[in-house]
Amino acid sequence: MSGFSPAIADKTQFKTYVIHVKHPNNEEVAEAQNLESWYKSFMPTSMTADSDQQPRIVHSYQHVMTGFAARLTEDEVNAMKEKDGFVSARPEKIFHLHTTHTPGFLGLHKGSGFWKGSNLGKGVIIGVLDTGVLPDHVSFSDAGMPPPPAKWKGKCEFKGTSCNNKLIGARNFDSESTGTPPSDEEGHGTHTASTAAGNFVKHASVFGNAKGTAVGMAPHAHLAIYKVCSESGCAGSDILAALDAAIEDGVDVLSLSLGGQSFPFHEDPIALGAFAATRKGIFVSCSAGNEGPTNSTLSNEAPWILTVAASTMDRSIKAMVKLGNGKNFDGESLFQPRDFPSEQLPLVYAGAGSNASSAFCGEGSLKDLDVKGKVVVCDRGGGISRIDKGKEVKNAGGAAMILTNGKPDGFSTLADPHSLPAAHVGYSAGLSIKAYINSSNKPTATLLFKGTIIGKSAAPEITSFSSRGPSLASPGILKPDITGPGVSVLAAWPSSVDNRTDSKVAFNMISGTSMSCPHLSGIAALLKSSHPEWSPAAIKSAIMTTADVLNLKGDPILDETHEPADVFAVGAGHVNPSRANDPGLIYDIQPNDYIPYLCGLGYNDTQVRAIIRHKVQCSKESSIPEAQLNYPSFSVAMGSSALKLQRTVTNVGEAKASYIVKISAPQGVDVSVKPRKLDFTQTNQKKTYTVTFERKDDGKTGSKPFAQGFLEWVSAKHSVRSPISVKFE
């Protein structure tokens, strides 16, 4: 008999929901085992069958929130809402990945300085949430590594001896590959883990370029891997489950090179999990996102997260375009064939035909264009990856590719492992190349490969893709916090990109805030090893207030347009690990200090409780404006009235020290500080100061909506700098 039975729901009716419930009052019920039965009490009593036979409760949470993730129909969710203790149910969100030379560029040198003083991160555990890991890679050798600390409670889901004293844990929370080891099919997780804490690997390179010793920021820190992402993305419920486990396992630092759009913190799984981690003293570093250069495109904006932008280092893998008219343009490419002919070849622009979309060299777009044996100019963007553009040119018979930036990407170029000879050039170079094509009957070009060039004096520069502030979720907190190396970063890879047979020694060079984030995670591990008593907020403050705001030649850090980068691009500046180890003063924040801030954001009691996980009444809290949080930077909205903000600093330098304030006021604003001098007589002594912002009508602000400046406390030994952003209302 055929027909539809209402007792069996169609598979498509099931969605994964993240369910918030109230914490049970009974302390016995609050134990982990009984929490499970508390959660089950919210599930339908006569559950419809799942045609996949998958468990209906996907994850049960203990640390990150009171709640669980479950596969439910809409009707079942509606029925659940009637039960006592129910708070909310939201369809889970899908997040996405933000996709050797750097230790030296950051001033970290083996056997000396901060690396030596921090014991290379010895004893610190970094948890990496990503696509998994290739455990056999030489970067995860445990040579010279001690056993994990006694507090470690994690697991290794690889068989045999894959885990060791370096890779001490590996677990799979990706619901698309349940029951399989946390192997890395994408490469992203292997790359980020080795960037944070890979061991020393001599003679690393890709295509013979960027030769040297590959090593992570904290080479003697331990790694715990939590697989939460697959090719289709990273499910919010899986991220929460991994954060829950990492807290229980005993990690010290969490690194998440993934994110989504801006969400209120009470709806953001990463913000929720990160707050629970921070409460346990765990430092959380996250990528800012790759949606730049447009403003207000940030991910991971919560003030308890270190939000990391991406910038260049002083290394480039140079590929030069030489045109038939004798003009040369510098570009970049990782693949640099030695046998590419130096003679000129026919040059063609892929967008010259009637099909405008062919300019982006998408799959099949060149089939009607004669490109055989020619150098093909392709435009960056159009939703097609840079490497896929090269594949299309190669498949269509092209000899080489010139990849040109659109105007938003300006001068930002990347060294990619292209499948054919290529050069990625900036916007102005692209305009000149296209103008030459249009003005010549027989345009020609060739590529000259110059290899690895060290010593670019304009480094670091903010790259075009790095997401920008101001924050949408909390405009009163200046984000991003910091920038670090995220362009053309060489690190471990699970498969050979240059046709080597041994994947255990494979490396790749990729770009993204995904790459800058683990640099900061590793640096945080070094600071944690050097200063185990510091809170997560103290570590963040040390990183931010000691950041570099000048490039290698002593000029302001530039952005992709070669203009000075603003605070919404660079945050406090570029990380300087050695200076962060001795910041002089810190701006500390305890977990409960966020409660008046969250109430001040306009969140209701239920929303605040979802984050802090205990009862709160905002009507009885002394709510504060966002900008009043004891943050190491200032983001203020200026109307006609004066605004007063307080900050408290803690002396972590010499016991006796005097600091004088130095102010660079944003244009159109008077900034005054009381007192102007802070005298300390002992370590860990706290001092509070007040900053007053007053708008002045000097005719210089014009129609600009923002202005920026800085406030700096200067002693004989230290400079403690806080950026200021002002929005005119």
C-alpha cells in the first residue's frame, strides 16, 4: 500500500537547531551526566523517525552554554517552546574558513630574545578549530618536546601512534564526517596548526621558493586539533561542541580561522563559546574575515576575542611582466618555471570579446577565444578563485596568465601556486597593460621570474582582502584589534603542490586572515608561557599597546591604495612579540566586567544570561556605554556634548615607574586626560585616569564621518599606546 504516513517525516523537514534552555536549579541535575537527561526532557515524547537514522540530539553542551543541538522539524520546535525552561531555538549558522619567514620578520630568533625567554611556548596547549590535520607531517614531530601538562584531559581519535608530545589531541566534531578520524582533506587546518606551533623543519620551500626553516610561532607548545569544517563550511553547532570539549580538555589558547557575518553576541556561537573559554582563563584568537576593503565587514567582533587583520611581510615571490613596448611591471607568483621562454608571446585580454564575464576567466569562458600559445590577461574577482582562473587559461591552451586587480584591491598582490606561468599585478599596472593591448595591433608580453626577494621596506602593508571596521555588533569597541602576517604565508600542507611524492614534507603558501590569526595564537602562547599569571585580557592588552604603527622604513603602515591605513584596517597596529612581552602597563578586564557592558548594549536579561550563563537583571546592574569598557583602545561617538571615559591600568613593569601622557587628538576633537602623570611604587598597582572628549568646530573635519588619533603613556622604558577612533554624529 502506498501513501504518506504522518508518523514518518520527510528528511528535508529536519534542520539542526541550537536550543538554549535555562540552567536546572537542582545541583545534582547540573552534573554533566544529568544535564544530558535534562536536555532530553525537551525533546518530543514521540519523535518522528529520521530516514537517515541519525541521532536526533547532535551535541550536548556543558561549558559554552546551557543547551544542545538537535535535528528537529519546525513543528517539534514549536512544541518545545511550550515547555518550562525553554529559552530559544535557532537554526544553526554556517561559518566559513578565512582563507617560514614570519618568525624572523617578527623579531623571533632561535636561542635569543623573547623566544628564549618564553621557552618557545613550552607547556602551553593551543587548541585549533579547523579542517583537521595531517598528523604525520614533519611539522608535528615531537623532537625536543616534553609530555603534555598533567591537566590535559583530551583524546586522540587517530589510530596508532599519530599523536605524540607535539600533537597531543585530535578530535572530529564535523557532523558531515561523524565517526571518521579528524584527517585534513582541505589543507587549511594543517596550515594554520603549523603556523601557530609547528616544530622546526629545515629546507622547507614550495616550487623552490621561500627556502628556509619552517617553524610556528610557539614551536614547543602542544597542539590539540578539533575538526569542525569540511568543504561545505563549518556548522555553528559543531563549533560550539568543539569549544565545549576544548574547555574540558584543558587548552590554554584557542585559534579559530573561521567566521561569518556580524551577529549579536548572544546569537553568535563563536562569541558564546569564546566567552565561556575566557571565563576559564583561555585566550581566544580569531580571524577578522576576508571581506575587505569595504568597511564594517568584520567577523568575530566580541571584545573578549582578539580580532586579527592581515598584512604583508617583507618577502615577495617576484614575477615580472615585460611588454612588447619595453615597459616592465612587478607582480607575484609562487610557481616560477625556469624554462619559460624569454621571447615575447602574443598578448590578449580575456574580456576583450562580447562576453564581459570572460574577463574573470571562469570555467569554460575562454572556449570561444583564441588564446592558444598566448599570454592571457584575466581580471581578479567575479567569484572565481585566482588559481581556477589559471586552470581555465591552461585548459584553453594559454601559455601564461597575467592576473590584474580591480580598483578595490589596489596594489595588493599574492604569490599563489598557479598551474601555469603567471604574474599577479596591481590595479594601475593592469590598466597600463590593457591600454597597451588596446593601442597595439600585435601586443606581446613575456614573464620574467625573479624568485624570492627579501627586504621590502614598505612592509607590513594591510592587504585588500582584510576585513575592516567599524564593528556592527558593538561600534563602541574598536575592531580589528591587531594585524599580523597573512599574505603568502608558507606552512605545512597535507599534499604536495609541486609534485613531490612525500606529503609528510609538503608545504604550501596561502593567504587570508586565516593565516594571520594563528600567528597571533602562537604569540599569545609565548606570552602565556612567559607570564602564566596574565589573564586573557592582559595578554590582549600587551599585544595591542605595544604594536608597531610604522613600517620597516619608518613611515606609517599603508593599505592596498598605498595611503596610510586607518584604524579600521590596522587596529592598534602590527604585532611586535618582543615588546608585548614587556608592555609596562596593561588594561585588564575580568569576566564579570563584561556584564554592565552587555547590559549597556541593550541586550535583555535573557540575552545576557545566554552569554554569561547565570541569572542577571540589567535593571539592577550599573550598565555602562560600550566605550566605557576597560579596553586598550577607544571608539567614541561624538555629538555636541562632552564625553568622559575612565580607564584603569595595572603596572606589570618595574615597581617604581612614572608615566606621562602623550595625546594626538583626532581632528575636530579636544582630548584631555586627568591626571596627566601616573606614578607607580609597586608591581600590580592599579591607577585610574579619565579621558574627556569635546567636539570643536575648527572647520577642519569637513564632511568626514570619522577621525582618529592616539593616547600614549610614556615612561623612561615603556610606551603604552591606545588608538582612538571618533565618529561624528
